Amino acid sequence: MTRSVLAVAAHPDDIEFMMAGALMALADVGYELHYWNIADGCCGSLETDRETTARIRLEEAKTAAASIGATFHPPLCADLEVFYNLELLSKVTSVIREIEPQIILTHAPSDYMEDHMQVARLAVTGAFSRGIPNFPVDPPRPIIGQKVTVYHAQPYQNRDPLGKLVMPELFVDTTDLVERKVEMLACHKSQKEWLDKSQGLGSYLEALRNMDRQIGGLSEKFAFAEGYRRHLYAGFCDPGDDPLSAALAERALRNPAY
């Protein structure tokens, strides 16, 4: 079976900020990549209407996914309509059963906005429900027995909603990947142009560098890094499973505090 990783986030560009480095590194060691934003990005503009904005951001996200050779999965709902409900959960679980990922990368369980946190909840329960025959999914798909390890990426700006710094369990070195991440993020031209106008030229791309630079500093080893925390194994995988560390051994560093 081909090893696969699913990055599932809320909005177009979230994967680029928080998870793209690990995806690129996993591709280099033979993993099949899957790229999925649950929301369509329709609220990400002050100039174009919802439908136009969603259409623009869909094409930008497809371009970003293609730039790293990832399979693109279409969004399920509009921005700010990501709710933990049966309709969305059945669709999320169906895609997880289709992909059979060994690794899921998703948002932090506590983050600055609800869409991020709800996606984390949906991804976790979808992974948990992958092998439950009495849970119907939409579209229907058979259950899978594949073990899966869920990793939560850093919250935006590396802080929880109350401003407390979040320390990763696992650091992934992105020093040689950070500019590729920036190029991938630049595929989201509408967001770059919007934030360049509202926050200053280059702010969108520099925010990514700053986040990876901060995590690199926390590692006390890497110049730039992404951070991850494993979800508890029960119902997902074996207690010692850590496929992200195993696959990326040369660029992974565990936090001894965990």
C-alpha cells in the first residue's frame, strides 16, 4: 500500500502556513500527498462577492496543491460555516476512508478562530470513525482498518486564543524548505494582494517566515521549523506510533519536555 498523508485545514492558505514543509519533506521520502481545505475561502476579500472570491481562491488552492504534487480535494462549505455536525462529519469521514492515510495533519485543537478548531474536531472524529461500520458516510464507502496517527500543527502565530505560546512536541526542520513554502503561499495571489494593501508590502509572505523562524528558535537547533503535537493514540494507532518522526528522522527533533 502506498504511504499517504492528508493535510486537512480550514481555508485556502492555512496548509501553506502550518503544514506545507512537512508535506514537502514527506513527498521526498515517498509519501502520497493529499491537500484539503474544508471551507471555500469565500469571505477572504473586501472587493469581490462571495461567489467570485470562492472561485478565485479555489483556483489558487488547486495551483498551490499542484505545485507540490498533491491530490486536491474540493471544499465542503463556506467560510464561517464550518460546524461540528453530522452532515460535515459524514463527508469528512468518507474522504478519510477513501484516502486511507497513515498520517493526518490538521489544525491545533485550540486556535484563534472557530473554523480552525472545528476542522480539527472533524478531522479527529473522522479518523476515529474510519473503521466503525455502523457510522454511515456520504458518499458511502467501506470501512478501513488502516492505523492513522493524527498530528496537530501549531496554531496561527504559535499562540493559543489567550496569547499563550504553544510548545510543539515535534519540530520539523524547514530551513531548506521555507522559501518553497513561501512560493507555495504566493500561489494565493488574491490574499497576498489584499494583505499587501492592508498590512504592508510583503507582510503575507513574511508572516510565514516569521512563524517558522520562531519555531526554529524554540527548537534550539533549526533556523526554521514547523511544530506538531500528536493526538492521543487511543482508537487511532498503537501507543508508540510516530510515523512523522520515523519518516523524517533526519529533520525531526522531539521535544524532551514531552
